[in-house]
Amino acid sequence: MDIAIIDYKMSNLHSVQAACRKVGLSSVITSDQAQILDAKIAVLPGVGAFSKAMNHLVELKLDDCIYRFIESGKPFIGICLGLQLLFDESDEFGKHTGLGIVKGKVKKFHFLENSNSKHPIPQIGWNKVQQTSTIWKDTFLGDNYNDDFMYFVHSHYVVPEDENIILSTTTYGTTEYCSAIKQDNIFATQFHPEKSGKIGIKIYEGIKNKIG
Amino acid sequence: MKYIRIIPRLDIKGPNLVKGIHLEGLRVLGKPEDFAQLYYEHGADEIIYQDTVASLYQRNNLTEIITRTVENIFIPLTVGGGIRTLDDINIVLRAGADKISINTAAVNNPSFIDQASRFFGSSTIVVAIECIRQNDGTFLAYTDNGREHTGVEVLNWAREAEGRGAGEILLTSIDQEGTGNGFDLDLIRMVTAAVKIPVIAHGGAANVPHIVDSINSAGADAVAIASMLHYASVKLIGDLTGKYEKEGNIEFLKGKKSFKSFGQENLMEIKSQLNDSGIPLRVLN
């Protein structure tokens, strides 16, 4: 199996699978550890609440599985909440501990009231990614996507301790935040490539080309 | 930067895309998947499917339409109409929708918003508010395509929906819907000023200046458009007449007449003109 889409009973995983199917990647939506560890690539997607997601991962013993998969050195992809869960902790409704694989925090958007330029929370919609690092070309992104529009749905954003892992930033309201990271074999995005139209599908084609 | 979303809204009856006025008097325009595909190619930011007959999801062919749609369209799809239970939401999400919208079920039982947003995440739950302006200038929410009076006051209801965990509000002016007379700017202004979550303005758009007004003058975060897009697209979709004789009113398609009050631009042209008017949005390269 090319792709294991990790199912931790949190969200709609079918859109990731539809994108895989579109580019000819075989995929399975699964909570089964053996099946996940066996795949060429694991994807941790997700939309929703951080603490509930962590509880589900622990209950299903998927936290261990994720540590082991990442140790194996095979490509691991996080999307949206799947990016945030990799971090140490989140301030969503009190402090919550994450997987602690990436050093740093998850913070909530906070804007001063300004009626002239209201920025709703959550951010739901399209925004641009600005390439901030040369390691970009070593990821599934290749030479593409600088200044392109991607689809975002989130109220929180990640703040990595090590700025060198930041691939791109995006600006919403007064906040310029990290919208993608690369740390060793981990590639994770705050945006949803599977919902980012033809540009997003090109990212999946990049994945398909990399694993042959 | 906040980029404004332009969202084609497709009202569906049985297998067909339909369009009416004030949410009634439906005409058959074609197959929803065909229109959705065209709008995707033309840079739609999301798609809304609204089941106008609110059929029961357990025996509903809308799920098949959803599944066919999401095989080829990689932007968010919101589905509404007749969603009553958490099971209904599950069925629609499993079919491939990204978000669901609720109106009647939320008005009848507001705690359904809490349950749904807790279970599926706030960003999955859109609360649709369908409004009619009253003689005293206030707005009341209606259900069942504007047929059922609820006595619920729109401003308070929008705040309550947000408080209960709605991720977005889809705000329809029934008075303006399908008329092409422009948005109800007072309504949109009132709600966008009252809530922090995104508000999708719907009902009345016939041309680009209408859309610009809803954003610049009333603060809409996203705009749902239907008639102005569908009528201009029927020609593009090709020769659809003769295929839909079994259901609905196909006189519009047979007549091939266009509605003079609506613009003739396709979605790509609409977005390009909005961009020229200084509205920040995603335009395809």
C-alpha cells in the first residue's frame, strides 16, 4: 500500500483518499498499526479539537504507532490538525500536551478588534503560502507553489522553536504564521492540499512521482 | 490578508439542479455535477449543494451525486437540506461532503448545533439562516424554504448559533433570493457586526457591483451566488434540453431564454472583475 491514512475517528478522511485516487496512489483509511507501519507513507489528517484528537490517538494506541513510523525514516505527512498534533503543546481550552515530535507550541489567533478589517476566527478559506526556506525544494513541494493559494480551516497555528524547519509562512490578519514544516522525514502543512484545487492535486502528483 | 470566497450555490431537486425565486417556483437547469465541474474549472472557492425537498438521507440519491462530485472536484463541498440527526451528518460526510449546513433542525432544537459541532468539529457545521424582513425593519428566521414562520429573531439567533459552536453562518435573504435585485445589505451588515465567525451572504446577486457592495459595504466574508451564475452557464454546459422531461419545470430550458436582469459573465469573468474592483480573492493563474 502506498499511503496509510491514519483514522483516529476525528474527521472526514475521504477527501485525502479521493486525492490519492485521482493521482493513482493506492491508499487505505485505517486505525490498524500493522497496516500503518507497512505503508510507504503515512498521512495524519484531521480537523477539530486538539485535546479530543490526542485522546483518540492515545485510546487507539496510535501515538506509539506514529512514533515508530517516524523512527522508520519513511515519509510522514501531517495535514492541518495533523501538523499541530506533532507539537509539544496547545493552548486550546487550557493547556494540552501533544505528541512532542516537533519542538514548539500551538497558539490561537488573537486579533485586536478593528471593525474596518474583520478577520473571522476560524480562518476558513484561501490564503497564500510564502516560501521562507531553501529546504522547500527537498520536499514534495519541489520547485512549485511559492505565492500560491491554498485552502485553510483553522483557529490555531504552530510556532516551532527551531525556525529552520519552517518551509513557508502565511499571513492572516496581523499574524504571520508557519504554514508548512519539514523536519527530517516529516512534511506537514497547515493547509489542505486535498482541498486546494488543481494546485493541491499537483502536490499529490509530486508524492506519486517521489515514491514511483 | 482575508481573501473573499465566491461560492456557487446549487439547489438540487431529485437528480437536477433547479432554481427558483424566493426559494420557490423551481425550474430545472441541468445536472448538478456538470455545473459543479464547470465552476471548479472556473475557480470556484467552494461549492454548496442544497437539497430543496429535504429528503430523508437514508434513502436519498443526493449521496450518490455527492460521491460523483467529489471524485473530480478538489475544493470544499457543503451540503444542506433536511439534515436532522448526527447520523444524517455522518452519511453526508461519508459520501464525501466536507461541511454540512443545518437550518430547521437547529431552529427546532438549538442544542443540535452543540452536539454536531462537538462531534464533528465546529468548522464542519454551517448554520443556515433564512430571513424575511418584517414591517418594523427587524428580521425573522424561517424554515422549510421560507414557508415556516419560527418567530426567531435573526440577530439573536446568529449570536446563539455562534455561541453553540457553529463554524460559519450561511445568511439568506428570502426577500431578495432569485430576484436579482441585489443583496439585503442591512441584514448582512447586522449579522457580520454581531459575530466573529465567517458569514456567507446569499440571496439577490445579479451582477458584480452587487457582490462588491455585500463585501465593501456590508462586510460579507464569503458570497454565495446562484441565479447569476447558473443562467449564464446553461449555454456553456451544452445542449441539456430534452434530458429532464420527467421531473420539474423544464420550460426554461426549452425556451432557452435568458433573464435580462442577470449578468452574462461566467465565474472566471466575475472573479476577474471583482479582482479589478479591488476585492482580494483567489484568481486562477
